[in-house]
Amino acid sequence: MRKRSWPIRVKASARKIRVATNVSSGQANVILEAVGETMEKKLNEKFDPVITKLDGIMKGVEMLQQENTVGAQQLRRHEDQLQDHAVRIKKLELSPST
């Protein structure tokens, strides 16, 4: 009985690359590696600008988080001062005037 061999198909972006059935597995691996490297290069070209933009956005978010933390600390200090002033005013109001 004759062994049936199927063509190796590799999808590269929108077009298909068809490798002949008489290609050895070593040659097929070389071809697949080349296609993989090409795809990786194309993906990097596409995603590098996106990643760069995201880095800028993340830096902005981190700055806002730091600003929020500093603002919250300042608010707590002001609340403490207001409490202190309220206690001092109450003492002054309750003390007999001279």
C-alpha cells in the first residue's frame, strides 16, 4: 500500500505558502523558521508603535496615581488641622471672656 503524504501549509498573513510534499522535514523546519521570523518581524513592526504609545499612556497613569496619593495625604493633613482648629475654637468659645 502506498503511503500518502500531504502538503505542508503555512499561513503567512493573507497569502498561503504551499510547500511541496517532497521536501524533507529538515527543509520544512528551515522554511517554517524563516516564515516565523518574517511573521515576528512584521508583528514587531506593527506593534512597536502601539507599545510605544501604551508606554506613554502608562507613564501618564502612574503620574496621576502618584498625584492622587500625594493629594490624599495632603487632604488627611488638612482634615487633621481642621479637627485641631475645631477643638481650639470650641475651647475658646467655652472659656470665660476676660
